[in-house]
Amino acid sequence: MVGIQAARVSSVAQEAIDRCRVLAELSEEPGFTTRTFLSEPMRRVHARLRDWMVQAGMSVSTDNAGNLRGCYAADSEPARRLWIGSHLDTVPRAGAFDGVLGVVLGVALVELLAGRRMAFHIEVIGFSEEEGVRFGVPFIGSRALVGDADAELLARQDPAGTSIREAIAGFGLDPSRISERQLGKDALGYLEFHIEQGPLLEILNLPLGVVEAIAGQSRLELTFKGQANHAGTTPMALRRDALTGASEWIGAVERDACAVTGLVATVGRAEVSPGAGNVIAGTVRASLDVRHSDDVVRHAAVTRLLQCAEQIATRRGLTVSWERRLDQSAVAMDEDTTRILDRAVANAGFPVHRMISGAGHDAMIVARSMPAAMLFLRSPGGVSHHPDETVLAADVAAALNSGMRFLEELETRRV
Amino acid sequence: MVGIQAARVSSVAQEAIDRCRVLAELSEEPGFTTRTFLSEPMRRVHARLRDWMVQAGMSVSTDNAGNLRGCYAADSEPARRLWIGSHLDTVPRAGAFDGVLGVVLGVALVELLAGRRMAFHIEVIGFSEEEGVRFGVPFIGSRALVGDADAELLARQDPAGTSIREAIAGFGLDPSRISERQLGKDALGYLEFHIEQGPLLEILNLPLGVVEAIAGQSRLELTFKGQANHAGTTPMALRRDALTGASEWIGAVERDACAVTGLVATVGRAEVSPGAGNVIAGTVRASLDVRHSDDVVRHAAVTRLLQCAEQIATRRGLTVSWERRLDQSAVAMDEDTTRILDRAVANAGFPVHRMISGAGHDAMIVARSMPAAMLFLRSPGGVSHHPDETVLAADVAAALNSGMRFLEELETRRV
């Protein structure tokens, strides 16, 4: 590994960025990057990646969940298998790096090996779906890999009435054989490179962050009900204004989250009804999104915020009710593998910064079935899910250097 | 007047309520009361009212603004003219009493005169339009009466592209002659009976309220802009959340209005964008409606609330901008005529309670051209603009008794 020149890594890093830009052109929507589960442009993404994988000495196939898989064989059999991957689908009008970068960097690492074989197979996997856009359910690709693509999932329909099963068949794959190529007992671990999609690394002036957990998430919908009434004829003291009540609560949500380290709580949607300027609001429906790496902390926060909503409603003569829409536990990355990643980052010459991912990633699904680790790359401006999303070439080189040290460390262990 | 039996007034009051209920059946929408400017059901409203007016001894016509006018001649000529009226149009899915009651009570008063002629003409006017529903502009009928139905008003179009001029012609009237029957120099004054559309009289356990002014009104639209961002990856301290900023301001609006006697300030509409549960709000557009009987107080409040919005925005790294949509001055009722109304209410045996109307009424337009007075009837539950809107028969009788004393007082003055 010592033999790899910095110039070579820089060149491969720049090529990885260029490749992400090339793939971003393959879109359902001209002028933007929009690529949902097994849509037509995904065929061309697979074709480009297949070429690059083959050039790097990998054997390539597509499994029946639509995951693109490139295997770089170990120096001898039997051998265990290291997985490196991320997803190939995008949100509508996405950037060029969310997901795709993690796949392209897997291929780039194999290229940097320059034909050298390791003690373990390296399988680079481009998951077919992670964002949940087309079918309203995320992680289709990684769920299939870990054997969780059940009949209920396959029956799910997109807004056009096409099921996941039909979409897979339409892509020329066989949904009835989706479980055939799920993860084997040879799994050594999983490594995912991903852009941070947040501002923290930039603020800390760090290229990389080692993810130690993916935050758990609660999503709820609250409904505040008061009394719609005439804005001119109803004195302030006699109002039961659902919007002033909801506003008081939104302020309390913010204060509560600010007071607890690592907690984020967001009201991102609020619908006011009847919603006329001269009518006091009768009803407000508001979303609540709460995340923390510790499920106990998160559940306690949700309980507090709901109690707070009830207190505000009672004091104001309103009612409040809620529905729980999601309660997703936090997922820890594998401690041993993450420590190897720490060392790899340090040996590559970069500060080791542990962090929590506030967003969900394929790694949280894969972590159910094998040791998973995740490396964040700085997101300039914290921008993601937007055409302006980008990465710095030096950060990509840092990730590649760290990735090579990670492979080296695993090799040293002769796993 | 002393000769009118309480039983007779009660009976006429009940009949007035019944008549309002009959007219409420005449609607553009089966099962609801919806009647906009010169729509087809207005013909049947005119026909029914015309019958009742003729029975009461009035001569009836429709002017070229679509106002129904019933004249009960004075005992001799020349004579001045007392106007009694309100509007015949409704909001969508309205109640049976908003507007219509004031016209029906004018007819009822003439009936109670039982053929006796006064020293002044009584002209009962059912304005064609007050709510502003069809053309987005209110007071078409009363503006025509006071000579303010200009070419710009007549050119206004409804969503179907029909102008007010065309709607008038389509009803069989002549819009080019709209100014011919505007208010003459003989005007003695204007009296409008109207439901309160608010809760105050009910809370005070009073049947009637004497309106001394119609509050001025400011309407604005504010736009708070921050930065839309990922709800999971953006720490609380790094957010520029337009919704938490707008919420803080909505709370401040409420506290400010509560602190100033007679001030009402309402945020009735708030649109959050992008409006997804897992995305921090980037933009909030919010309405602001501020009303007070004193324009100085109202303008000072608007200035304070905008300064407050700017302070909150600056502190939070947001921007805020606004558009002023309406700045309508307060309109005082005529002091002399209002004192006569006070005495009439007192002489009829009811407490005199002066109040401010928070809603606009035809009286505020008419007040530009003649002395206007206005009497509110209690709104049970404060409910209005809703099918549940109602009145108490005893309150209607109280209004009729007070109205008769009002006529008597004017007669005594031999105006």
C-alpha cells in the first residue's frame, strides 16, 4: 500500500468525481438528476458501471432485486467477502454524489489495487433503491440483500399501480428468485462511503467522519383543534386559535431539542385550516420528526413533546391528538470494524472524528446481517438532495487513501 | 307607539325569522345557502321580498346595481328619507341571517306601522352585494347607492370572466344607468340591523349592541425565508428554520394584541414550504389581519408587529419581507343618530351597550354620504358564516321594539 503514489490516488479520486457526474446525466428528467427504482436510465447506469468494473478486473452481474454486483476475487479460495456499496437511485432533482459516490469509490479502490489480490473477495454493490421515492418505502435493494424482501414488499405499488414485483420483471429480472443471491455466510463486513449531507464536517474543517451509529427516528402527526372564527369580531381573550397554540408548541419543540445534546426535532409541515387571512385557524396539522442515536433519549423526547402539546392545548381550550407514523430504532455500526476504519483514517493521515448519522443509509439495513462501517465525506455547504450537492476532490482522495488502509488492515488480519 | 302590543311584536319577530329561513332556501347550492351577486336565486329572493313589501304598503323597484328598494311614503311631501337596509348576498354555505335579517326587519318595521305614515319616507334597501365573494370586491350594492360604482368596479370580472357590468345586464338591468338612482339630498339617515357575528353580546347576556364604529383593518402578507435543509443531518444550532421563526412571531402577534384594549390581530393563513416532515422549512408565507376602531392604534400595532418580525428574523438568520394588501380606515357611525338609537334601545327597555364592529358592513360605505347607525343582535355561540348561524326570537323582538322607538324619536323631531 505504501507503494501507491499520492498522484495516482488524486487522479483516481478526480476520475471518481467525473464518473459520478457522468452517471448524474442518466436521468428520467432532462436537465436534472432523477432516477428511481429500476427506471430506464438505471440500465445505462448499470452499463457504465459494468464497463468500469470489468476494466478493474471484476466479474459483474445484476441480482434479481436490481442490485448491480461486481466481484473482485480473493487471492485464493475459500475466502471471506468484504462488501463495499451504496445506492444508485436518487431523489427527484438530486445531486450527483448521494449514494452513487459510494459505489464509484468501491470500484476506484479495486482499481487502486491494480490487479493485486487480497485475502478476501471484494464485492462492490450498487443497491437498486434506497430513497423510497417510487414506492414510498426505502431500502428495497439492501433489504433484498439481507433476505428481507418479503411478499408484502414486492406487492407494494407505485402511484401508477405497478408493483415492485412487476417493476423487477419489467427490467428483465426474475422477482421469484429475489432471495437466491442474498448475503452468504462468508460475509466479512460492509463498508459504505457516503457524503455527510450535513454541515458538521465542513464546520469542523474535516474531510472525513467515521459514523458510529445511525440515529433512530420518530415521526408523528399532531392535530391541534380549536374553533375557526371571525378574525374581526372575536376578541383575543375569547379565541381558541389552533395556530397560536401550534406555534407555541413549535417553539417548545425547538427549545427542547436545543437543550439535549445530539437531539434534533423538526416540525417541517404545518397545514392550517380553513387557512383564510380573516378567519381564526380552527385546525392545524403538524408533522414532528425526532432523531437521536440513543433510543431512550429519543423516546423520552417524544413523550415530553407530546405532554407539552397537551399542556398547551389544555391551557388554550384546544384539543390535540396524534398519530405515530414511524418509530425506527437507532442502529450502531459494528464497533470492531469501525475501530479498523478509525485506524485506517488515522494511518492515512487524517483526524479521526466519530459522528452520528442523522439520515438513514443502506448500512443500517446491512448491519442486521454483517459487521458494517461507514465513512462520511464532507458535504460543502451541507448541501444535499439538490443539484448543488458536491464533494471536494481532496476529500475523495482522503476517502480513497483511508479505504486502502482499511483493506490493508483487513489483509493484515488474514481474515 | 305605546299602542303596539308585545304579542304583535313577538309575532312579527317570529315571522321575520321564518322569512329569513325561507330566503335561505333560495341558493345556488342545494342543501346550503350560497347566493352571490345577482345569481339566479337572487331573482326569487327579490320576488319574495317584493311580495312582503307590497303587503306592507310599499312601492318596490330594483335599481340598476341590483339593489331591491321598497319605499313606504311619508305622510306628506316634501319629506326626507330614512334608509333601512342590509345585504341580500351571502358567503358560500352561509347562515340564514347575515345581511338578510337587516332587510327583513326593515319590512317588519313598516308592517308594525300598520299603515300609519311618518313625517319621512322609509326606504328599505336590500343591497345586491356585500360579501365580496363573486368578484373579490365587497360592497357593490352600497357603493352604487353612494355613487361610487365607477367604471373600474364595473369592469371587474368573476373567475368565469364575466364582468360586473355583464352580470348586471344579464340580470335584465342596465349598467349604464347605475348612477341614476344614487342617494339624493333628501337622505335623513341610515339604520342597519345586523347580527353581531361575534360572541360579546352573548357573553354579556345582552340582546342588542349599538355600534359606534366599524374597526379599521390592515391586511398584510409576510414571507419568512430561511434555509430548507435535512431534518436529520442539520443540528439544531445550525438551522435557519423559517417555521420556528414564524411561530415565534405568531406568538408575539398574539401577546401584542392581547395587551392593547380592543385590538385584534390574527394570523389565519400560514403556508410552509417545502412542507415535508423530514425537511426543515425554508419559507413560510403568513397572513396578518389587524383591526382596531382607532386607526392610530392600528397603524402603531402594524409597525410594532413588523419590527418584531424583523427582529426575530435577524436574530435567527432569516429574512422577512411583506406586502401590504389592505389599509382600510375605521368608520365612525354618526354620533347624533347613534344617540337616538341609544335612547330607542333604552326606551324599549333594554340595556344600552356601545360596541365596535370588527367586521365590515354596508353601513361603513353608506356613512360616507349620510348619517348612519347600526344595531347588532346577539349571535348565539358567536357563530356566523356557517349554517348554524342563528338569532333568538326575543332578541329580534327587542330589535323591532327598539326600531319602532327609533322611528318614533325621529318623528318627534319632525325632521
